[in-house]
Amino acid sequence: MNVLVTGGAGFIGSHLCERLVSDGHRLTIMDELNDFYAPAMKHANLDAIRAAGPFTFFECDICDRKRVFSALESSRPEVIVHLAARAGVRPSVADPLLYERVNVRGTMTLLEAARVFRVKRFVFASSSSVYGVTDRVPFSESDYRGLPASPYAATKAAGEALCYTYSHLYGIAAVCLRFFTVFGPRQRPDLAIRKFTEMIEEGLTIPVFGDGSTRRDYTFVDDIVQGVVSAMAYDCAYEIFNLGNSQPVSLTKMIETIEQAIGKRARIRRLPEQPGDVPLTYADVSKAGRLLGYAPKTPIQEGIPKYVEWYLSRAGQGK
């Protein structure tokens, strides 16, 4: 299969791309390599993919219509997996217009390119944040109320709506995947598990917003990749799936699990809750299990030690 992955140099994208080239797919990666975090980390991710197999790379802003269209004209993908985005709830509160530009305009630019170049399938990385603050648990795709609590969540909800529009108007098979708090090797440095691991290992005080009772459905990256690969082959007009672990873990428990994996105690500084944060994410994955064969295999008690092992090995290399 001929696949184009946006954001392929990132955390989830690099794992997916490794899997795709290992499986023998023809791969094109589109990534801006921006400085949201160190571009050197993204180059290292590209090196890891390159070690698994060949690919074509376009350094490209997904809002740049000319560059995006040129890349699709050259690569002619059968499937686009759209992972590129400005990510994170708190940064989106600080700079909502940037998030609107990249996540909404960028998604529409890619969908328009998919229309022009007759791409058969479009897989969109959405987020559990679209559910907002809700007491309906676990979160089911059919219970969605459309009340996002942050600009980031609102842009992801907009992306889902655009995917439906292009499926309805132009027959592009579109699958939207609501990811639930993905973690694992190569995790972005701004994400809690990586940030806390680094700070606990170095003996620094970690900032904890709220009383530690907030719960997240932490999902290991290998499980997410399996769900994405299955979605790429799913035959539909338009569909939405949760990809999570269905085992919410409190912030306090997550920190304790890192402490156990590292063998050091955390020094904690309590801070007020942050605007846009939600108290709970909890995926109902029964639909993905039934239609995609999705079955997450890695609980946080196994995933964090795997992550810590990777982190310490990189620290030992001075990276």
C-alpha cells in the first residue's frame, strides 16, 4: 500500500512509520520539523525509521497548500494518515489562533489535496479531549455531546467534522481515531510521563496541578499503532473510534509507578488546577474491538518500565 503519514517524525508517527516500512508499505512522510520541541529529536526519530526501511520525506507545513499539493502529486498515496498537529491542552489556551491555523486549516488543506488527487482513505488522529467534562463513563463514541473544554479539543472536533464533510461530498473513506493519553519510547518532552521521569531521575521537584486525583486512560504507543494500522484497512464511508486502554489511572498512581521503575522518590510541588484540563478520560473501546479487532495489551504497570528503560538508555548515550 502507498501511504502518506503527516507528522511522521513525531512520537506516534515515528512508531507507525517504522511499522509501515517493516510491513513493506511504500511510505511518504510529511513533517514540518518545527521547534515545538527539539528538532534533533525528530531527526533521531527519522533515523530510526530509516533503519527499518526506505521512505520519501517532505519537509512541509501542512497549511502550505502549494507544498502539500506538490507532495501529493509526487507521492500519489492511496491512504493519508494525518497525525500532524499542534498538540496539548494548556499551550492551546495560551495560543488558540496558532492551534486553529494548524489543526483546522492544515486538516482542510490535506483533505482538499486528498480530493484533488483522489486519495481513497483518510485516517485522522483525533483526541479524547473532544469529550470535554462529562460524567458519562466510560466515554463512548455514541455519547459524544460536542462540548470541548479547550481550543485544542475544539480544533480536533472541527477536524472530525471536516472529515465527515469530505466523506459525504467526495466519497473519501474517513476514519477518525480518538487517542487517549498515548505514552511510550520517544514521547514528547512536554508530556507528563516523560517530564516527570526526567525530573525524578535528576532529583528535581515536579509540578503537580491539582490534588493528584485526576485520572487518565494511559495507552501504550504500540497499542495505538496497531489500532491505526487496522483503521487503515477498515472499509467504511465515515467512522469514529476510541483508541484507549480502558484502565484510567490517577495522577498520583502514575507518579508512584514512575518512582518504582526508577527507584527514586518524587519531590512534588502542588499547584492549582489548570484551565482546560478535564478530571477524567476513560475509553470505551468495545466498538474498536468489534470492528477493528483492537485489543490493547500493555497496562501502565508494564508500559512505564518499558518507557523508563528506553529513557535511561538514551540518557546513558548523552541524548
